[in-house]
Amino acid sequence: MTARIPYRTLSGTSRLAGVMGWPVSHSKSPRLHGYWLAKYGIDGSYMPLPVEPENFQAALMSLRNLGFSGVNVTIPQKEMAMPECDELSDRARRIGAVNTVTFAKDGRLLGDNTDGFGFIENLRQEAPGIDFTSGPAVVLGAGGASRAILVALLDEESPEIRIANRTRKRAEDVTREFNDPRLKVIDWPVSPEALSDVALLVNTTSLGMVGQPKLDIDLDGLPTSALVTDIVYAPLVTDLLAQARERGNPIVDGLGMLLHQARPGFHRWFGIDPEVTQELRDFVLSPD
């Protein structure tokens, strides 16, 4: 008896999307979106699209002309996508980068940034009842991911956000650009005193990631009620999260941010707001 081949064929009306970047071989997005496409029985495909930066503009327009529904955009092309879009969401404009492009039926390119959405939704799912207004937040790092998280926390009415970055000037530049009195720059490394009344501690740097130096931080001043989260998900439990958990703080890993930030794009391109479940987490992390 011939075994059944576990694959789905595409029709002539399949919806197409993908992730653009250089490189994209490391991206978990095709696996993530592929899971949802199979789960919901959607006639569509989501594929990795390795595009060198100098070819980005031409490739983006070609995908639109080929009938793609949209694309995700990853490093180093998040900033490059902004001037190519005909319309930007408010959060993309404030963050200064685009990670989700939708090709409208009238040919316009609609740019959005869903990283902050993913961050907030991950915390809401993993820490039910979280109140972003309950106390100050400390954000480690002032890069692109930090900007998205700062915008999201400001929109959630965080009363104060303290930014610490290895290069202080970069944190000061971000604070000056956002021009919001709730943003404060604090010294790196962060002192225990700067953590004494904090409700949320967020690491947006690459420190603690596999192959990167360890994040060196003293948590002695942090209330044990404070939530500690790391946008790194390799390893899933970073040294920061392990240290926080050992002293009794609630923790949230960074995988859910990746999963939730994909939801708005999938909804726009394929018509369903997908669920983030434990089965999905396990599937995305599995090696095969």
C-alpha cells in the first residue's frame, strides 16, 4: 500500500506571504505561519524570501505585482521598508521601523510594526491580570526592539519608564526623540536602588542570548512582586530569568512575543486571527 504523503497542494487562488531579510535562514516565521496555515486548513503559503539589501525595493514591488498578500520584514530591512510604504500605522511611525507590510487591493503598501503588540500580548497571556499602570518599568537597551516596547508601554499608560543602555547617549537620544516626561535615563549597570520600586523589568538587549555575553545585573533591590521578562528566547530561560525565578519573581520568556507579533499579519493576509497555544510553542521550538 502506498503511504499518504503529508503535504497540501496549492490552488491557483492561494494566498501568498513570506518573510524578507538577509539572511532569513534563521527565521522561525515560516514554521510558525506554516503551523497556522495547516491548523486552519487555509489555501496559502508563507515562505522565506532571502533578499540582499540593495535589491530590497525591487523585490518588494515584485512581490506586490506577483499577487502576494504581504510580507514580514526583518533585519536589516525594517527601516528600509518605511519609505516604500504608502501608509504607515501610528505605531510604526513612532517606532521608526516596519516589520509587517500588507499589499492592499488598490496597490498601496501598508506598513505596520507589531513587535510592541507581541510584547504586550505575551505578558497578558503569561501573566494574567498584569497591570502596566501599577508601577515604574525598567527597560534594558535602546535599540529597535526597545523602541517598540517603549511605545507599547507608553500606550499602556505605564507611569514611568527608566531606560538603561550600555551607551548612555543612545538612551538619551531615544528619550529626547519621544519627548515624553515618563521616560527617564538611568545609569548602566543598573543600581539596586533604581529597581527598588519597579513593577516590570524588561531586557531588550542581546545579552544572555546563545553566543552572546551574559547580562550582568544585580537584582537585590528588585521587589519580588516585580515581573521580569526577556525578549531573548534562545535560551528560553536566560540567566536573567533564572536569577529572577530563584529569588521568587514571576518571569515570562520571550518566545510568546515572537508568536503574538505574527498574529496581526496573519489576520490581514489569511483572514483569521490565530491562537497562540502551548502546542504552537512546542512546535516552533522543536528541531524537526
